[in-house]
Amino acid sequence: MTETVERPLTRAAQARTSPVARLATAGGLAAFLSAALIWICRLWEPSVQYVSQLGATSMPTAPLFNTALLLLAIAAVLVDRSLVSRGGGYVVGWPVATTLLVCGLCFGVASVVTCSPGCPIPFTEGALPQDLIHICFAVLGFFLAIVAMGQVAALRRRPWMRAASVLTLIAVGLTSSTGALIALFRGDTALGGNLEFTAATLAIAWFGVFGLQVAADERLTRRDPPAV
């Protein structure tokens, strides 16, 4: 009679097969790909002033841009799922995963309900209901991304990630608020648009870095499990 002996996986194999690490890595890479596609659209249509205009109805960049926005939504949800699967540790007031999930859903809606041609400001002449829906969900998604940065910045783990989150949070806050003020007071639209693209790129890049950090954190934990 032959007995089958199951040998435990080595630590390296455990790290490679971790579903948490795979989810987080996929989320991080999806975010970086999203940023790259948005900049391809930006280079394709350099005259466009604001990010959402790239996805407006009838724009040649709309299919690619809305794919990029959907990728960002997928990235946020994948990192959210990795945090849920991993368990506790990423909680500041409420789970970071919850913030990422709602953030991802907002970007998902914004990728499907796009601006009308020209992407007019809601409640102005020529604006349609879809403009209000798109702007509300895009702004809420962006705001929740900033909230997630603040939560991660408050976590007592990975000092470099805390520092990166603080710096990104400040940079995104300054660039986005300055761009908004320029648009509000009808200033240099080119400068305002560049600031908005900068803020969006920094926020998306943060998703990518955070996703990869969660994956690295999981691999480290599995390689060096806490002593019992």
C-alpha cells in the first residue's frame, strides 16, 4: 500500500501562489496602464484642456480614454479585494478597502456615462444630464482617492509608503485646487488643464504604487510569518 505524503510548499512558493499578492499586483499594473493610456490620449489630442473632455461623445480619443478610466476602476477594486482577502491592518476609521471599492465604482460609472461633446459644465448652456452624472461620479471618485491616500498616510506600516502618500496627497491637493480656482475665475485654461492632468496622473500612479506595496507586504508576511 502506497502512502501519499503531501509536502508543505516552500516559503518562496507560498509567496508566488498568494492570491492576495496576485490581486494587488494586477491592480497596481492596471493603474499604471490606465495612466499610460490617458497620456497617450493627451498626446493624441494636445488641444484638449481638461481630462474628462478626452472621453466626451464624438471625441476620437473617447474609446481609449474610457477604457483607461475603466481600467482605473478595475485597479481600485482589485486592490480592494486584495485587502479584504488579506484581513486586518489597513483600517483608519473604516477599512481602506471600503474607500477603494466605492472609489472604483465611481470611476466605473464615469467611464460608462461620459460627457456630451465639449464636456460643458453642468447646469450651463448646452449641458445635458449625462454631464452632471459624469462629473459627479468622476469628482467623487477623485475625492475618495485622496481620502484613501490620507488613510494610508496615517497607517503605522511601511514608512516609505506613508511618506509617499503624504507627498502625493499634498501634491494632488495643491495642483487640483489651483486648477479648479483657475477654471472658476476663468484664468489660463491651458495651465489649469495641465494642472488637472498632473493631479490625475499623480493620483493614478499612487494607486499603482499602493497596489504593488500591498503585494510586497503580503509576500514578506508569507515569507517571514510572525512567531506564534
